[in-house]
Amino acid sequence: FGFFLQSQLSQALNGLSDRAKEAKEFLVQLRNMVQQIQENSVEFEACLVAQCDALIDALNRRKAQLLSRVNKEHEHKLKVVRDQISHCTVKLRQTTGLMEYCLEVIKENDPSGFLQISDALIRRVHLTEEQWGKGTLTPRMTTDFDLNLDNAPLLQSIHQLDFVQMKVSSPVPAPPILQLEECCTHNNSATLSWKQPPLSTVQVEGYILELDDGNGGQFREVYVGKETMCTVDGLHFNSTYSARVKAFNKSGVSPYSKTLVLQTSEDTQSEEQTLPFPVPLERSQLRRMSPFSSTLNLQPSFSGRSYFELRSSAHQLSLHSSLQSLNSAGELSTSGRIPTALTPRCLCVAVAWFSFDPSSAHADIIFSNDNLTVTCNSYDDRVVLGKTGFSKGLHYWELSIDRYDNHPDPAFGVARIDVLKDAMLGKDDKAWAMYVDNNRSWFMHNNSHTNRTEGGITKGATVGVLLDLTRRTLTFSINEDQQGPVAFENLEGLFFPAVSLNRNVQV
């Protein structure tokens, strides 16, 4: 029995020894926590002081700005009052002198001499009195400073300044995944698509899409929102861009996705005019060294079109064939060449396929031939735009007049995306156009008509549009001959090819 009790005591001691060992380890952990709390406290206090100091610095900077405005108001008031003092002093001196002279004349004993100057003096006295009319003796400036500092919202924010408890229950989202099969480029626009990782359960409130400048420069935001697909227009042609996306929620912002390198439309030496992602990571030599246009048109999301779909168009293949016949003088042989009068000395051609855009056109516009041909069902002028916008470089396109009845005056040119669609092109300040009948043409912008030029259009005529955004000019041609002088200068921004026509014209 004694041996049994010894065995039980031994087992109990073993358990107690384990607890004592755990207690020692726990004490070490607590001592480490004491040290960690002290270190964290010092670090947190330093961070808090830095944040408050930053607020104080910002307030001091704002105080200096507000004091500068008060000083400017002070100087302005003094200048107005001093100018009025100077002006009034001069007039008072002139008036006093006139009064003294008149008193001396009244004392004159020679009646004939008095009669000779009395009328002139009376007129001068009345004129001087009128100059002291209403408002002359009224201060032009008040002494009060009509400035009132509204500091109540800031004081309320300062009183409400407090710590925010971090909640582990709502973690930061995981990096999004770019869906390569749905990403594509088309001319100078890019469509990107992304999604959250399949097993992620963290709530996402939105996404931030960033693009660089097409020259390896700094990234900047081009889209912030809840959508998972975005199209960006107005990029450079023949340029390489990098794109990345991150997610965010109330807890913070996720790391970036993998960076995707994409290529906008290439030159005529490559038969691939639009490339699916991904493209090789090696950057090609870029022709354009300036960043892409600051005007970015964020369109509603749509599924990207692949390069193979674009190449299947017979019209595009025929255009590509004619471009391959580019001769050494920089002109296209047979149809589709830039007129000699409009051809620059050195021409580097980049192909940009585009058609007319049903989504932005007036409802009366009628489309056919895969949206390459348009007419109208109204006798009034209606506007239709091209699908591609241009913000940089040299661009030329031609329009063929398929039908021309009863001598109407269609208009051709470029426009902003929000141009009026129910009036002739050029009636507002969002379009730059040439309108033409069977005998002559005019340039029109903001309803201003200029440069009447002889020479019109008939059925079968070709109208050319040369948009040079390097020189910021717009020039027109009819049947390959330049029509009038340079039509418009100082153009800047994002421009879409545009036409206005009625039911008597098909283009």
C-alpha cells in the first residue's frame, strides 16, 4: 500500500513540475511583454507626437496664408483711401484757388472788365460745383474687414480627435488577379479586367487601377471604383504601358497585383495592329517621349476584342494592303494616300482602324457596312463620331461621298465626345469642322464661319482630314487637294473624327 501511495505522489509531482515549468516560461513571456510594451509605448508616443506636430505645422502654414490675405486686404484698403485723399486734395486746391480768384474779381471796380469775364467765370464755377457731385465726397472703401474665419468645424474635429481601435476581424484584401484572357488593346485604348483570388473571403469595397506614362515613368490612378473592368482611351499609339491594380476596404489597401505590360497599336511594318495580352516584358524603343494625354476618357466596361477578331475584317485587310504599297515619297499609291500638299517631309505611319460609333451618335443616324457607312433619316443635320479618340501625333483619314442629292452641306472634322448631336458640326465650341456644298466650303467652330473657299463636292468625291496634334493644327482636302488654308490652330486635348449630314448624303 505504501508503494502505491509513493507512485501516486510521484505522478502528482510530475504534473506539478510541468505546471511550474509552464509558469516559469509564462513569467519569461510576461517579462518580455513588459519590455515590448515599453518599446511600443515609446514608438507610439513618438508617432503620436509626430502626427500632432504635423497638424500644428499645417495649422501654422494655413495661419500664414490667412495672414497674407489679411495683409493684402489691408494694403488694398489703404491704397484706395490714399488715392481718394490725393484726388480730393487736388480738387480742393483747385476749387479754393477758383474761389479766391472769383472773390478778387468781385472786388474789381471796373464794370466793363467784370462784364468781359463774368460769364466764363460763372460757367467755370458751375462746372467745378458739378464735379463735386454725388459720390465724390463718399468714401470708396469701408474700414471694416469683411473676412470671417470659420474655425468651428476645425475645432469640432480637434475635440473629436481620438484613437481608432484596429479590428483584426476585418483584414486587408488580397492582391487582385489580372485576367489576361479578357485584357486587350485596340488602337490607342486599353481594356483591363481583374478579379479577387478564388479562395478569398475578405470583403472588398473597391479597386484602384494605375497606369504609367508609356515611357517607364511614374504610375498614376486612372480608375477608382467597384467595377472589375475598365477601358482607358487617349493613350499614345505604338507605345508600351505598364498596368497594375489593388483592392481596398475599411481596413486598408491590398498589395498591388502583378504588373502587366501592354502595347498599343504598332506601325505598318507589323501586321498585328491590335495585340492581346500579355506581350513580351522587354520594352521596345519608344517613339514618343512625352507622357500620355492628361485627358483620359473612362468608358463603361465592355468585353475586350482580340487581335484575331479585328484582323478578320475584309475592309481592314484591304487597308493594310494599300498601306504596304507606301512609296518612298511618303504617299500611298492608288486609293487612300495623304495629299501631296498635306504630306510632311518625314512620315512615320501608324495604323489606327476605326469605324463610326453607334453608341454616341444621334438616333437619326443610319449605320451599314459594319458601321463604316452612315446616312440619316432626317432632313436636319445630325452628328456621328468615330470610335477612336486622338490626343497626340499626326493623323489622317478620308471619307468617300457615296450619295449627294439636292446640294446639302455636310460637315467634316473633329469633335469632343460631348459635342451637340442634333445640329451641324461646328455650331458649338466642341467641334472644329469644314462644311461644304457643291460649289464652296467654309470652316466653322462655335458657330463662327470663316474662310469661304471655292470648290465643292459631288457624288464620288473624297474629303480628307489631317489632324496634326504635334503642330496642333487641322487641315482639310477635297479630292486630294488642300481646301483653303490651315483651318484651325492651337488644338489640344482628346479629339474624335466627326461628321454631320442629313438624309441627302451618305458617307
